[in-house]
Amino acid sequence: MLHSESDKVGKVNPVHVIDVPGHSRLRTKLDEYLPQAAGLVFVVDARDFLPNCRGAAEYLYYILTKASVVKKKIPMLILCNKTDKVTAHTKEFIRKLLEKEIDKLWTSIKNCYI
């Protein structure tokens, strides 16, 4: 059981961790939990990243532009999983490609409104 910091009285408040899979059929489940979220962890598979880069970037962009995330300024950690595998991509490589894909998405959406 995870606990947040104690309040003034010394009572320890539990931290609820909810795992929402990234599969497209289940992504709407995220919307149920975002209003109560204090933080988000976005997990990327470092070994199988390249074929999934575009989809990961689209999902990340979707989350980053959700009104509840923007309004509450919910902090997000992007976690690279399976980095211990020989065929895994580096966190720097993943970051650069995600930024590049998100920039492409932003540019294409922005151009639709011009």
C-alpha cells in the first residue's frame, strides 16, 4: 500500500494507483480517472518502441491536451520500461522521437485551423 505524506494530525492518506492500459479499446477508461488524478505515469516499451512510436505519441498528445490535465496542470512522468534489454532504445532516443511525432501532430492540427 502506498501512502502520501501525513496530514497535520499525523493521519497517513493512501495513494490510489490505477493502471489504464494503452490499448485503443480501453483508452476511454482513462477519462473516468483523470478528474481525480494527482499525477500520471506514461509507460513506453523501450524495446518495441519504434513500431509503436506514432501510436504512443498520439496517445501522449491526447492525454497532454485533455482539458482536465491542462486545467489541473497534472504532472506526468514518461517511464521507459524494459531498458535493461539489449535491444532496448535509449531514453534520449525515445524522448527525441516522441517530441518529433508530437510536433508533427501539433503542426498538422494547427494547419487545419488556418
